[in-house]
Amino acid sequence: MHNDIERVLLTEEQIQEKVRELGVILTEEYKDKNPIVVGVLKGVVVFYADMIRQIKAPLQMDFMWISSYTGTESGGKMLVRQKLSNNIEGRHVLILEDIFDTGRSLQFLVDTLKAQNPASLKICTFLDKPERRVPGVTVKADYTGYVIPNEFVVGYGLDFDEKYRNLPYIGVLKPEMYSK
Ligand code: IMP
Ligand code: MG
């Protein structure tokens, strides 16, 4: 285990088992729909690569990169850094997310994509921290990997200060790492 990690929350095995489980469900749902699978950069990249290989049906890949204007909790205004490269009008769209936290990102994304008239729009998030949801967020995940406690996690694509994305498991950082 990495020195900065206090404990492992989800092992590689638990992660892969859940991805396979979701794969069975998503394959059934999307087998005749040729969906556009939208990844939310950058955190989703690792989950995305695993997840699409468990969807045993034709699909198209696309990505959006969004971030909040400021780092503050209150602002909440989102900035699109990279748009989709596909026209999604009339298409089935599946959003993949690494983690559903305050919900601001997913709410913004759903509002933005709905305005482009997809045939359907669903959300699959690998992790969910429901305790963190803020008022005004009405969007719900259609498929969830693991519901986790209100703790900051890293690994499997998730970062702290752009570090730890390449850890193969999901872990909780040692508290002293935040104060560095
Ligand atoms: P939101 O608060 O639901 O809009 O989530 C915004 C983004 O914050 C997520 O897509 C993640 O990139 C990041 N995030 C939220 N919680 C965590 C965490 O526990 N670890 C690492 N990144 C997180
Ligand atoms: Mg993210």
C-alpha cells in the first residue's frame, strides 16, 4: 500500500467485481441502442476504460471536461473546458462518472446535455457519497457502483491535487496529507 494512504476502502478485486456486475446490466440495457458513452474528465478515465470493456454491445466513446470556475464550495458555477465531439440529438447517451459528490457537476452536465435532445440520458456513477449532496441538485444516478461514507478518497482515477490517480485501488488519504 502507498505510504500516504491510511486504509484501502475498495480493493482491485472489489472494483473489478462491481464493474463486471454493472457490465451485465448495461449490456442488457444498451444492446440495441449504440449509445454514446460520455466520460467526465479527468477522474473517470480509469473507470471508463474498465467499464466500456464490460459493455458487450456496440457503443461510441465521447468525453467532456468540466470544472468549477473557482475552488470554492459556494460558487458552484461550472465551466466547459471541452465539449462533446458528437451530435447527441436523438441518440441514447450514457454518462459515466467517477464519483457523485455534491452533485453540481452531474446536475450541470444533465441540464447541458438534455438541452441537446438526446433520445435518452442516463447516469452511471462508480461511487456515490449521498451525504454530500447540496440543495438544488435533483439529478439521480440510474446505476451506482458503491455508496461510500463521507470521506475523501483517492485512486482508480480519483486525485488529491492531481496525485494518486494511478493507484489501482480506492483508498482514504492520511489526514496529514491535506495539510502539506
Ligand atoms: P461534484 O461535487 O459531485 O460536482 O463532484 C465534482 C468532482 O469532485 C468529482 O467529479 C471528482 O472529480 C471530485 N471529487 C469529489 N469527491 C471526491 C473524492 O472523495 N476524491 C476525489 N475527488 C473527488
Ligand atoms: Mg470527476
